[in-house]
Amino acid sequence: MRYTTQMEAARQGIITPQMEAAAKKEQMNTEELQALIAQGKAVIPANKLHTCLEPNAIGSMLKTKINVNLGTSRDWKDLDMELKKVNDAVKMGAESIMDLSSFGDTQKFRRKLTSQCPAIIGTVPIYDAVVYYHKPLKEITSQEWIDIVEMHAKDGVDFMTIHVGINKATAGRFKKNKRLTNIVSRGGSIIFAWMEMTGEENPFYEHYDHILDICREYDVTLSLGDACRPGCIADAGDISQIEELVTLGELTRRAWEKDVQVIIEGPGHMALNQIEANMKIQQTICQGAPFYVLGPLVTDIAPGYDHITAAIGGAIAAANGASFLCYVTPAEHLRLPDVDDVKEGIIASKIAAHAADIAKGIKGAADWDRQMSTARKNLDWEEMFRLSIDPDKARRYRAQAKPEKEDTCSMCGNFCAVKNMNRILEGEIVSIYDE
């Protein structure tokens, strides 16, 4: 039997090599993963031309995955720096890299990623169109927007964010219902501006069937972009966000009719008490399609620390059904992140993802914590370092304040509860002061 996409294969009862590889990572039965893909509740982004890919599955019943955004800009053109970020991200366990380059030879960088990087590769074609055509925004034609989508598919990209939900009707509703921070999505603002200047319908919405045909041919997973994601907690859950989500639900169904895999993009900024409800609404409207969230950032007042605000929201979102966390770095809202920012953002997202996996009862998630707790009980520092989410930092912190005795740390010394309980329960005498 022949198949074009992972979804089509799953619906035909075919188990692909990508399904086998992804199921092994999830410690789950391959047939179980196959069923989730057939229903659209899980995806394996795997462009046929990305031959060095190490497949991963994304879905709410699976381990929470993280995505790392990077790429050049007019103010930061160092490709070597971006490649270092890519390599560091892969070493640290990021499952996905999203190239958001908006300056320079973007195709060269993109092709380098899909020919050398084993992680899932994502892009936002709307950014690249502005770079590629070298002309004013309003002069880009509907066909030229679509041609860029096909170019990215041919370059081997595994998933693409397409800002298709903000059509003329949604844009009109947005203008009537004023927001505090308007549209903060780069792609959303670009296509909104294009529609306003040309008076034409969003070409991604108008020619959606053509885009689906492209995605089907190369097995590109469609990431339905949330142009109206809230840019502050005051805008969270407003009419524009929910109306766009309804449109994305309709577009999800149309994609599945052509066996095209879909993930849904979500907020953004959102107060803690709204996250659970937003996840449930998405799951209902989009029929369980995997949810990809930026954060959510749970407060607007922490520039320089937004990796923390995002990790808080991301853990809650993933525990309540989000599948895929887009990392946020300390540089968010301030500048392009450097290598150190990328590392901090990845660690924060990995902590959030793992915390959510424990809450969801994902197979094997709590085992890691049990191993760490056992190492702590045994005061086995080398094992603690090995099990740490950031071994280098853990080892460095201990070395910076070396204790008098190796079986303690400089915080408690002889007052160490773990050490003293181990000894007293073994029948030893505990003196503390004169030791």
C-alpha cells in the first residue's frame, strides 16, 4: 500500500518507520501511536525531504515537546552564532528548531538545517516572503505568498506556521473590538497590514486548499498560526482570540479531509486562572489536535525573566492538554537572544514540560525524579550531577562553595538532615557540633 502523509498511512493501518521510532521514544505501543495519528490527536512532523530527521511525535497523551526559535534579523546577522544555537539546542534535547530568519540568505540557512539537523525544523513562510521578494509589502501578490510556502516545502521543512485564521471577517471584528496591545504576532501583523493596504482576502485563507495540496505532497505538518494571540493578560480570551480559534477549528477539519497533519498555535499572554479553560476550549473546538503554545506568559511585568513567566504558564498549559511548548528566553521583548539566553530558555521549558508530564502521568516521567531522590538520600553527588537537567551548572555551583566535608554541602554542613537521618537510622551516634 502507498501513502503520502503520516496521517494517511495511519488511516490505512500502515506503521511507518517514523511511527516506530517515535513510539519507542514514548515507551508506548506503536499501534497506539498509529491510532492517535489517524485521529489527528498526534502528529509526526516529517517532511519526506528531511532525510536526517530523528522523528518525534507531538500530542497531549505523549511527552511534552519543546521548540526553540532562532534565526537572523537585520540587527543580528551572524549565521555562525545561529548555528551554534542550533547545535546547543539539539545537544540539550530540544525536539524542534524553528527558523524565524528575516534577513540575509534565508534559504541557504534553511537548507543547511534540513540537510544536517536531526531535530524537527519549522518555519514561518510569511517572514521569508518579505525578505525574498525585496519589494514593498503591498506589492506582493497572492500567488507569491503561496509560492513561498511551496519553496519551504521543497527545502525540507517539517512544519510551517501559516497565518490563515485571520481572514477579512476576523480582521473586521478585531477592528471593532479594541485591544490594549493590538496584534503582536509578527506574521499576523504582516498579513493584516497586507489585507488593509490591498483590500484583498488573506491569500492563505483564500487559497487554503492549494496550501493543503502542497503540505500533502511533501508531508508538511500545518501549524495553524494564531495571529490574534493575546500580547498581554488584559487581552487574553477576548473575542478576536476566540473567533480566530473557531476558524482554526474549521480549517483543521478541512486539513484532515486531505490527510494533512495539523497543530494549533495558542497564547501568548494569559493569567494563570484562564489557562486551563483555554486549553479545554481549544481541545473541543479543534477536536483534540495538538496545541502549540508560546508560554503562556502569566504576567507582563518581568522583562529579563520572561523565561520564568513562560515556564509557569507552560507547565499549567501542558498539564491541561497542550502538547508543544515554544520556549521563551530572558531576552523576550528586549532583543534577539544570545547563546546563553537560548540555554536558559531551553532549561526553563524543559522543566515546565517535565513537570507537566509528571502531572499527566506520562509513562516514565516520575522515574527520573525517583532516581534523583534516591541519589540525594544516598548523598551521591556524582549521580545527582548525572541526573540533573543542567549537570554543568549543578557541578559548578557545588564547586564554587566547597564544603568542609564531602558528604555535606556548604548550606547545612553537619546540620544536614539527610546525613543525620541516615546515620541515626543505622544506629550511629549523631553529635553534630563536635564532628
